[in-house]
Amino acid sequence: MSINNEKELQGILKAGKFVALVRDTLVKLVRPGISTKELDLVAERYFHKFGAMSAPKFDYNFPGFTCISVNDEAAHGIPSESKILQEGDLVNIDVSGKLNGFYADCGISLTVGTSNKDRIHLCDAAKNSTLAGISQAKTGNYLRNIGKAMYLSAKNDGYTMVRNLAGHGTGRKLHEPPQVLPYEDKRETFKLNEGLVLAIESFVSTGAHYVYEANDGWTLKTKDGSFVTQFEHTVIVTKNGAIIATK
């Protein structure tokens, strides 16, 4: 969607603040020995408390209130009682929701504990990549420049970018046009307009360029066991640069 008035602006900002609250709450709970289902149950309570809807559950009948992916799982990991986090694991927490008719989407990857410096660096690379993309989210800029900045940032940090996952427009629905590729498609001629709402996200990998869907019908994984980290913000495009709704 593109924001046309103050009511819509505040709607996106409030939805963004809510999903960021859930994200940050779950991040603080990540520790060795906790299951991804336990984390998701906390998110469920927040959705009910604030009268919000889980976007993956509401829109796609996903079996969880949040997507929680571990190690070589790039996205759409199903929360499970049997998936117990261990010291050094990579975990991605992706929270998207609908509040008062508006959607916002965010995600972050982190390590369990502080023992694995290489994986911490991989998490930082995903954040750096997304922030580089967000720096290009200005009115009149080409959409492809977001992807170019994201790709180059990941490459400069020594990693590859998963190419069959992407960001997207959002606002009135979880997934709206345009698709926001995490690399440059030079054929893309779309220009960013004032007020456009985008979910910008990177999927930075230690080697894999593509992911596949696992047998559970949801989880997206790398075939070679490469690790993947993701970082995502919902932003509003303006002539002065992006407003980040999910800080």
C-alpha cells in the first residue's frame, strides 16, 4: 500500500510497534534449553492481549503464531516442542501481524549464547545488508537499487544471498506488490513512490543461493546445510529516506 493520510501512517506505525515488541520479547527469552514452541506461546499471548492477528496463521493457516527457523532453515520454521535450542545455534524469529486493519512484518536472526563468533558475524551481516537496502528506500529511487545495496553488503561481508526469497510490499495485506529482491535485477524499472510501505529483508548464507521446501510443507531449508540469517524491517518510503516502523 501507499500511505495517503495521517490515519494510515499511524496505523502502520502502531502495527510496526506491536510486531517489534513481540520480536524483542522473544529475543530476550532465547537461551539454551528453550523450545521454539515455548517462544511461540509467548507470542500467542501478546497477539491475544493486543487484539492483533498473526499474519501467517490468519492469512495462510500456518501452524504457529510466529515463524521460528533454526540453523540451515532459512524461513517458515514451524514452532515445535521437540525443537530445543542449543548453545551456538542460529535462530531466526519472524513476526508479522495485523492490528486494526494494518499489517507489519519484521524478523531478526541471533545466536543462542555468545560462543560462536562466526555465526554472530553472519547475523550481523544480515542486519548490515538489510540496513544497506533500507538506505536506498527514497522516493524516486529505483526499486532495484535496494536489492543491489543488499547484495553488495552481504558480498563484502563474505557471504552469499539466497535468491529465491524476497521482501515485499505490505500494509493492507501481508504480501503486496512490489516484490523486493535482495539482489539487483537490471531489467526492473519500478520507481519508489512517496508513502510506499515495504517489508525489506535479506537472507544471507554461508554458501547456498537457493532454498527448498521441506517435507512439512512450510520450512524452507538449504540443500547443502549452509546456514542462513535473515533481518527484516517494515519501512515507509519518503523523499527524506525510509521511516522504519519496526524499530
